[in-house]
Amino acid sequence: MKKQFVLALALSVATLGVPIFAHGIPNATTQDEKKPALTTVRGIVKADGDKRSFVDDKDGKSWEVDNPEFLKDHTGHHVELNCQVNTDNQTIHVVKVTMLNQ
């Protein structure tokens, strides 16, 4: 009888912990939740040495490009970018470049 009680108690304690681990840690964020959404913008690629910037057609705002190697062949070109905009440090991360007709 004592063994059955200990076994029942052990099983009940073990099953109480399962829902806590099944749902994960509350308020935890994944890497995808931290990434800014993709945005499409049009404008001109500018160069200053190895640095690249992008001047938006819409408002004339200049953005530093955090992956300038992506735009190295597009200096002076009118392009459409699919990018992630980081307004905190005024940079963009380019994912795709499409040349536009002048």
C-alpha cells in the first residue's frame, strides 16, 4: 500500500511539471520576432569609398547600408530594394536588389 501511494504521488508530481515545459518560457522571444519586417523601397545607391548609402525616392532620406557588398555593382543606379529597415541606428539590410529603368 505504501509503495502504491509513493508511486501515485511521484506520478502526480511528474505530470504537473509537463505543462510548464510544454509551453516554454513565458515572454521568450525568438530570433524571427526581433528582425524587422521586409520593406520595399526605391531610390539611388550612393558611394563614399567602401561605404554605400541609399537615398529614398519617396522622402529623400539617406540610409546607411549595413551590408554594402550587396550594392557594390549598383552605385549611381536607380534600384528597388527589399530590405529590413532599422530605424534605431538608421541603417538598412538589403535582401534583394532590382534594377529600375531610368
